[in-house]
Amino acid sequence: MEAAASLPLPASRFLSPPHPPPTPAAAAAPCCSRRNISCARAAPRAVEVSRPPPRPSPRRSAVAEVKAAPDPVAALTRFEDVLQTQDCNIILRHYGETRRWDELSKVFGWMQEHDMLNVASYSSYFKYLGLSRNPARALQVYGDIQEHSERVHVSVCNSVLGCLVKNGRFDSSFKLYDEMIREGLSPDLFTYSTLLSGCMKLKQGYTKAMELVNELNSRGLQMDSVIYGTLLAICASHNCCEKAEEYFQKLKDEGHNPNLFHYSSMLNAYAENANYEKADLLMKDLRSSGLTPNKVILTTLLKVYSKGGLFEKARELLTELEASGFAQDEMPYCILIDGLVKGGKIWEAMMLFNEIKDKGVKSDGYAFSIMISALHQGGYRQESKQLAKEFQAKNATYDLVMLNTSLRAYCSTNDMESVMIMLKKMDESNISPDAITFNTLIRYFCKAKVYHLAYKTIQDMHTKGHQLNEELCSEIMMQLGEAGFPSEAFSVYNMLRYGKRTVCKSLHEKVLCILVPAGLLKDAYIVVKFTEKTLIEQDNAELISPRSLENFARSFMVSGNINLINDVMKALNRSGWRISQDIFGKAIQRYVQKPDKKQLLFCLLEWMTGQGYSVDSSSRNLLLRNSQLFGQKQLIAEILSKQLGASRITGQRHQNS
């Protein structure tokens, strides 16, 4: 190495010959020549630096200043004569990308006022409204677009439809799409891809998706791999496995290479029916195509095995997931735990659950939720409650599923204190209860005989727009009546009656049997009037038994509002119930006691004659004996005579028939 280093370097135009080492004196002397050379070399650089940099254009400077301004509207106004629409679009996108939604809306409003909007402006704004969860504003702005070419521009339409779909406004998106088509929109593949993605969560999404596919084909558009992927996902979510297979094959036939998303959707389709044989064949196809299964693929395959009861294969696959680093969260374990529970292997599921706790696997509470529910449904109520307590001690945050699960565990063991803690936690976490929450609480409060809480919960459920469980609420209504809360029982009846569904026929009689003994006769009359109307709509089906109607009528004639007696009589008659002379007799007794109501008495007697009714001898004698109180003795006698004649004719008709 030393010999090589000592060899003389060959002459080269890239390498200068080495200089002899300087003497100490020379080294100490100032090197004027070198300094001069250095200065000479630096001179051109100094000239370059002294040149002023190119000045940015006024528009670019204005855009930068508006972006940096604390008040973008004031800055826009200041540069109004400089900025053009495309510059404003850059500013609009800046606030959208930085998620400054308030400034975004202000900038768009300014652009709107100054007529500086184009297709790109609307497209960008709708995109960011989707990200900021403001679909209502998107609909409003789209509705205000006056320029027809902008309203039907495919980019604008795609953007507003995407905003609606992203925010779950599926019905609104399809309704708006139909309106766009009528106005002249020419949809492209992105339009259909957007709408199809909304079909995945629609109840009738598969049917709607097929309509869109037919429309797409009729327009001469060719489906791409993205649309095929969406269709596969729709088929999987609607349990249309054969159709999914058909589209998967068509995807291949048209020269597209399936990707992991396509394979994942197909596995989901097989998971619905636990078709593990086809799932295994699909995995062979995936590997032969050169793709490597990712976490989603392997987790979906785990779901297929778990649903199919292949727990040994599922265990092996779970081990593979662990080895690949794909089991760092609880989801793969939860899939197998859920499968074991549904397969009746609750204690094997419990062992796996304890295993993931020991391993310290990251949990969001899903595994706890599965096991608490499984123990509760299996009759292990105390164990279920204990597990709920364990989760409560270790976790500060809950979601609605975990809250409902814990509530069931506490309610089933009559742990009122823990129930109240859960309700407080729900309020603190700003979690809105669903129908499951309400029904769980209603059942528990009723079972615990805390009727005022049961009633308040029903009220809250109704106010929040949830459909009441008729069977449960009917039971609560009866228990409220028995416990001495007839007004609350009637309120529950009204909540059911004004619901969207037709209530059970027996409900009307049940509430009538609560109201009449409690003396709430005006409310009872409302029930009778409602059933009278319903009778006409339901082809005179019997809603209240004659016995219950008679009990109501008898009570009302004795102590009901005297001003409503005639109305009650007419309602009873319209209901198809033949009023007895005894009921009329009680009404007449009330009127005799109140001579100032003589006009109501005369109206009743006249109406009876027209309907073929007549008073019995006891009531006739009572009227004649007290006719001087009414000052119309002759009139009363004439009416009674007419009644007697009419009743004889009616009686003869009955005999002849």
C-alpha cells in the first residue's frame, strides 16, 4: 500500500502535478497571489448575487397575502381588481386543505357576491363541504346555481353527489341525480362509481345498483375495475354470492386483473354463507396471481372459517396472523371469539378472551362486549355483570354498543346504582341512546316497579323519534294503570296511537278499562271517538267489546260532562253498538236534575226518535212528572208519543223478519 502511494501520478488534464511542500518561511509569508486569485474567482459570484431576484406577479403576491391574512374577506376586497377567478380558487382550496371551514365558507361567499365562480369553484367547495360534514349547505348552494351549463357540468354534479353519499344522504343523492338527468347531465364512470358506493348501505341497495348498471351499459360506458370492486362489495353486503361470482369472472374476462380489494369482497360474499370451500379455492387463485394476502384478506378468511365452525383452521390462521404482525389489535381475536360463542363453545371463547388480556392486545372494548353479551344470554348473569365491572374499572371511554351491553348486564342483576352510573356516563360522553337502550331501561324500570322512570323513558324515546315497542309499552300501560297512574297510562296509549304503525285492536279496550274505573271519562270518550273513526276505516272490525262500551256509557251518563252526553250517544250509535233504554234512562235522570239543560234534553229526545230509539216507561213517567220544570209539557208529550209509535213499527218489523 505504501509503495503504491509513493508512485508518481500520471500527467492528466484533470489532476495538476503535486506542489513541493512549502518552506516554513514561505508558509508564514502572506500569500498575496492566492488571495488575489480567490478574490478574482469571487468577483463574478458577487455580481450574480447583486442581481435582484425576479419579482412575483401582482396576482401571485395577492394570493399569498390573502392566504396569510387574518381576515381573508377584507384581503380579498383589497385585491379585488387584481385577482381573477382561478386565483380565488387557489385561495379556496388552501382553506379547504387546511380544514379551516369558517374561512372556506367566507371566501366562497365573497366569490359568490362578486360573481367570481366557475365549475372548479363549485367542485372544490362541494368536496370540502363533504369533508366538513355539511351536506345541507351543499344542497343549498347547488340549488342556487343559475347557470345551466354549470348545474349539469359532470364535475360539479359528481362533487355534490359525492358530498351527499359521503355523509350518508343516500336517498337525497339519488333524488338529486334524477333531477340532474332531467336537466341534461351526461354522467360519466365517476358519477356511477359515486352512486354505487352509496348502494352498499341502502336496504334495497342491490336493486338500485342493478338499475344503475343497466343505465351505465345503455349509455355505452365500459365498467372499470373500480366499479367492479364496488359491485362485488354490494353483492357481498346483500348476500348475493352468485351475482358476485358472475361479476368477478366478468372482471377477469374483460382483461382486468383482480386486486386485493376484489378478492376481499369475494371472501366477504363467501363469509355470509360460511362457504369455506370456495373461499379456499379463491385464496389459491389469489396466490397464483402473484398477490400476497394482506391483513384484510386473512382476517376475512378467518371470518369464513369461524362462521363455518372450522375452529381448528381458524386457530391456525390466527397464529399466522400473529406471526405476521397482523394481530396487534383485538379484531381477529373477536372474530374467532364470536364464532365460538355462536357455536355454543362459550368457555373456549372465554379462554381465548383471557388469552388476549394476558397478551396485552390493544382493545376498544369489542371483545368485552361479545363476552358480556354471551354470558348474559347463556344465563351467567353474575359473571356477565362482573366482566362489565372489570371493563368499567379499566376503561374511561364507552361507545353505544358497550353501554347497551353493560346496561343489560346491570339491569338483569338489578344493580340500580351501576345502571345510573352508565346513564351518567352516557350523558358525559354525549352518546345518544338508541331503541335498544330505551327498551332495556323501560323493561328494567318496570320490573323494579319504578313506574315514573319507566314512563319518563317512554316519553323520552317517543320525543327522540324512536318507534315504540307496542308489546312492551302495552304491558307498561297496564302496569301503570294497576299502580294508580291512569293519566300516564293514557299518555302511553296516545304515544302508541300517534306512532307510524297500526296498533293492536285490543289496546283500545285495555286503556278504556283503565280510564273508566279511574273516572277519566273525557279521556275515555276520546278513545271511543277514535275507535269509531277506525271502525269505518277497518270495515267495522270490533275494537271494543259491547260490555266495555256499556260500562263506559253507564259511567259517563252518571258522572261525565253533561254537555257531552248527546255527543257520546251519537258516537256510540255510530260505532254500531245498540244503546239500551237503561243508558238513555240515566241520561234523562241527569237532565231532569239540571233543568237549565232542557235544550240538550229536547235534542236528545228528537235524535232518539229519528234513530228508532224510545225511552222506557220509567223514563217516560219521570219526564211527564217533571215536564213543568222545562216549561214544554206539550212538546215533551208529543215527542214521547212519536217515539212510542216509531218503536211499535220497529217492533213489528222485527217480528215479521
